[in-house]
Amino acid sequence: MERVMDSLQNLVDRYVAVWNETDATRRRQQIAALWVDDGEHYVGTRAVRGHEALERRIQESHEKNFKVGGNRFRAAQDARRLHDVVTFHWEMLPANSDTILGRGLEFLIVDEAGQIRADYMFYPA
């Protein structure tokens, strides 16, 4: 059964939610739903491929930014799609404030079902 591409903002919100997820089991499920099996993620000089590597990468970010830093992420309302490319900005904020501490640009290449094949993160944006 062919999956229908979610609305752009829904895809973006699900993407950001995985970086905020505190439960490892739910995070693993969200990664499997968002990325193809051999999905890639690039940020700076880092490159990871596959669900297990993505899980480690996201867990490390979660530890640094959420648990230690007390921050959270949210998606800006600017998602755009052109063919198989989706772009949007995300923001890092303190847990109890709307003060923007950082902003990144996400460049996703998605398949016809809306799953991420490649994820390029530019920070700061």
C-alpha cells in the first residue's frame, strides 16, 4: 500500500519531535517512520547512515541540548517542498521560554512515500 506524503508542516513537526523525544523506544519508532532504512544525516563534518546511527546521533543531541542544556526544539512555520526536496528552519529555545537561542536550516531529500533519504542540517542558519 502506497503511503501518501504528509502535509509539509506535519512532516516537519514530526522531524523536530524526534529530537525532543525523551523515551528511547518512541524515538526509535519515530526514526523508523521518518527515515528510509539507509537514511543519511549530515551536519558539519559528521555523517551517519541507517537507523542505528541516526538513533545514536539524535540521542547525543538530546543529551547535550535537552537533558544538560535544558533546551527544546521547535519548527518554524516555513516548510517548502520542490519535487523531492523539503526545506525548513528549526529553533532551539529554553524549556520555559520563547527566546530563540539558535536557528538551523534543514534540507531534506524525501522519497515518493515522504520518508527521508538524506538530511542536511546547517547550523547556524
